Amino acid sequence: MPAGRPTDYNKKIAVTICDRIVEGESLRSITRDDAMPSIKTVYSWIRIYPEFLKQYGLAKDDQMDTLADEMLDICDDSTNDYMDRKNKDGSENEVINSENIQRSRLRVDTRKWIAERMKPKKYGAKQDINLGGQSDNPIQIVNFADVSSD
């Protein structure tokens, strides 16, 4: 009789799940693997087992660095940016493959969006809270209860 999907917490499977997450796989794609527990089971493990919650959190944090590395790879890969197009006269010329370029842009933007939200201190937009960008003229807070009335 086939064993089916695992449901009982297993440290070896937990490590495998986290390793695959660090490598950039989504939990959804990992749990499509018949040798892995269902996504529902993984979420229950996260709630029940504190060591897995910590391990999973660290893996998700590391995954954001993997996404950043992937963004560089995607940007640097010009494969299929051009394609050969046949003209009416039978001759061929090379033209820009806009669809491939737009898809690459979408892949980078999606990874950037996820990284900014999941690891905002490292990948989020930096904000300057100094008004006018001048740090030599700081904002002063006045407590009006301490100011004597004349």
C-alpha cells in the first residue's frame, strides 16, 4: 500500500522544505511534490513546532537574498531579446523581442516587490525623514505645557 503524503512532523522533511525555499522555490511548488506534505500540513507545522517556525522564518529571510541574486541574473541574460523575422520577400532580419524583454521586466519587478515587503530593512525604499534633507537644522518639539504664558 502506498504511503501517501507525510503528515507527521519530520525534521528531515522540514530541513528539505527550508533548503528548497532558500533556493528560491515557493512553498506552493514544494508542496506540489508528492513526497512532500500538503501546504495545509506545513502551515500547521509552523503553528505547532516553534523550531520549525524559526527555521522557516530564517529560510524565508534567506530566500529574499536569493531573489536579489536572481534579479541580477535575469537582467544580465539577453538570451531571446532578439529574434529572426521573415520578411515578405523571404529575407530575414533580426528584431527586438519585446515580449521577452517585458517578461524579464515583470520577473524582476515581482521579485523586487516581494523582497521589499519581506525584507524591508535591506531591500525597501530608503526614506529621508529630514525636512528639506538638511540635518544641521533639526526639528524641535515644543511641549506647550512647559512654555510659560506672558
